[in-house]
Amino acid sequence: MSYRVEKDLLGEREIPREAYYGIHTLRAKENFAVSGIPVHRELIWALALVKKAAALANMEIGLLEPRIAGAIVQAAEELARGQWHDQIVVDAFQGGAGTSTNMNVNEVIANRAIEILGGTKGDYSLVHPLDHVNLGQSTNDVYPTALRVAAIKLVRELSQAMAVLQGALQAKEKEFASILKIGRTQLQDAVPVTLGQEFGAYAEAVARDWWRLYKAEERLRQVNLGGTAVGTGLNASRRYIFRVVEILRELTGFGLARAENTVEATQNADIFAEVSGFVKTAAVNLAKIAGDLRLLSSGPRAGLGEIVLPKVQAGSSIMPGKVNPVIPEMVTQVAYQVMAGDVAINMAAASGQLELNAFLPLIAHNLLHSLEMMTGAARLLAEKCVRGIQADEARCRQLLEASQGVITAFAPYLGYEKATAMVLRAARSGRPVTELLVEEGLFTREEIEAILKPEELTTPGVAGVRHLKRFLTREGDKP
């Protein structure tokens, strides 16, 4: 392998001749060889767009020659499309508040621009990573801005995925609207509900998540680009400062605006903690839904078995015929990872000091990966699980009839003490409580059927009272 020699303030180093990165990246690659996890591709995309916007703004105001600016723009566009990502070699976990990532991008764009102009990589007299690609910028305004842009893109994708999941759950709410089953509180028999009501509750929770995520984009639109090192805009042209955000807004199609207080926007990372909180809350709801689906489908013979999940793969290397709820299990694991990431984001956001937060790489890694994982989890839950769920109506009816929870519907007629006595008798005899109510002449079968209608048991009011005239009082529909 042949090498070129580059210099920095620490001395000289040999760089592989064909590499697009330079000496700053090489040192960072060696210093932060910790996880092997690359910088998130959407952050690279966003950084490339920031560099393109900066080059265009600097060209417009006469600080960059059109020839140099054009080469930088072309190189940045290629990087944004996914080319040269193999040249972004720094680890996701790095000191320096993202400086190593910014320098890696600067060097790759500079060397590709040099190549476009017919030069040789490393000849920074043609295009310099700092004097040209990083002109009017600092890591401290470039990196947070790019993180906001990348997060907006992924928040939009997650919002769409949650909307798809909401629709799938609402379809099941409608499909299962007439299937009566026993409800459960604290995993014990409670009062009847419909299976549709359970799925409707899931849909409503996901709808709240969708709304939170939709509004989260507003939190991310205020960028500190143009603030340079600490938000004061030192070494950046006033014309550049106002123009560069306009160009970035045009390039992304996002409603970006320059932060009113760029010093504050450079200091603080609470916005990322807030957005992460929305993502974490969505993860909490997905974990709850996934857990319920596993429980409701458990068995199928020795568990609840009220619903049947789609069979997507064989479940055991030793037990023939076993099929596991692998999609809800995957969703649960994603949710737990997102919750853990939220803790890391909160700690990192709280650890910023004075004019800068040095831990933005940790925030970027966890936030962007959480958004991406949640998008995949929500889509797969909808496509490979929820849409194919079937109800075992006979099993729902069997468990409902065997449960003593239905006695609650008769308590307004019997009184609490007498209803309790009927439950105890049913438990001792192993017979359905409704059968004992008929046997003791407390209700006719027709009256029990009137009380146990799905629309009576699952809507406000005393079940069946409109049909049981002998229980009516002068006060109206109270038994």
C-alpha cells in the first residue's frame, strides 16, 4: 500500500494514498477505537447537506470561488447519496463534541472535491478541509444542526410507522367489536369487555404517540448554524449566517429557522432529551401492547389462547410444532433498548458544561438509533403481527362463561353480599354462576341473556335494566 504524508499540530502521519479521509480522521480513528459502531448514516447525510448549504452560501456572498464551491457541492451531494460512507471511519463514541465526525466529513469532501478538480488527494492547496469546506463554521454549530436535521427525518418516518400501526389496530377494533370476553385486572378475572374494546385502547395509545411525535418536529426546527464556536457567530460573515439557514431549509424541505438565541442553542441539549422522551413513551406503549398480545395468545392450549397470532417462523429446535410470538418479543426488546437509550440521552444532556455539551455523539447515537429501531418495530408489528391476528371466539366465550367475574353485572340486583355468596358457591361446586342464579330462581334464563348481551355489559349503566321490568323502581332505570 502506498501512502501520502499529511501534517497537523502534532506532527506528520502517513495516510493511505487512496483514502479520502486525512490526518485528523486517522488520529480520531486510532484514539476512539472503542465500539466498532459507525456514525449513523442519517447524521452523515445531514452533515453533507450542511456542508453543501455552507458552500453555496459562501459562494453567493463571494467568500468561495465558484470553481471550488462547485466541487465541494458535488462532493457533498455524493456523500449525501451514500457514496464515500466507507470513508467515514471514526467511531460513533468519541470525545470532542463531534469534532472528529465533522473533520472526517470535511476531509472526505475536500479530497473528493480535489479529485473533481483534477488534483491529487491531500493537495489541500486546491481545496482545504478547514479553510474551504468548514468556512464560517464550527463543529459546535454544524454538528447540533445536522443532528436536528437527521432527527426530523427519522421522526417523520416514525410518525408514519405509528400511523400505520394505529390503522391496523383500529381495523381489528372494528373486526372484533362483537366478540365478548372476560376482562382482567391484575391478571385476575374482572368484568366483561369486547375484544374490540381492547384493541381500540391500543389504537388510542398509539394515536397519542403519533401526535406527540408529530409535534416533536417543532422542537427540532430551531438550529444554531451560524453561531460557530459558542453561538456568538465569531468568524462567520453576517450575510452568511442568515443565508446558510435559508439554503439548508430549501435543501431539506424542513421548516428550519435560525434559533433566536444561538448561544443558548449551542449550550443546551434539552431539546434532544425532550424528543427522546416522546420516543421512550412510544416504546412504553409498544412494550405494553406486545406484552398483551403475548399473553392473550398464550398456550395455545394451556394458556389464554383468546387470539391467534400469525405464524411467521418455527419456534423451537427441540419441540416440533411449537410457534413463538417472535414479533411481539422483538418489539419488547426494541422498546427496552429505547428506554435504556433515553437514560443515556438524559445523562448526556445533563452533563453539558458552560458553552457546550461535549457528549453530543452519545446523544446522536442513541436518539437516531432509537428512532430507527422504533420505526422498524412499529411497521413490523403492524405488518407481520396485528394485521394477521385472528380471534378465537369460542375460547373467549368459554373463558367468559367459566369466569365468576360476570357476577358483577348481577350485583346491582342482588346486592354485594348476596353476589359474593353466589361466587363462593360457584367456586365450591365448579358450576357456572349463571346456572346457579337460574337454579335458585333469582333470574330467568331470558333475564340472564338480557343482562349478558355485549352491548349491555360494555357500555355505561346497569346491564339489562331496561329489559328487566320487575326490577325497575319509580326512580327510573335503577334496579
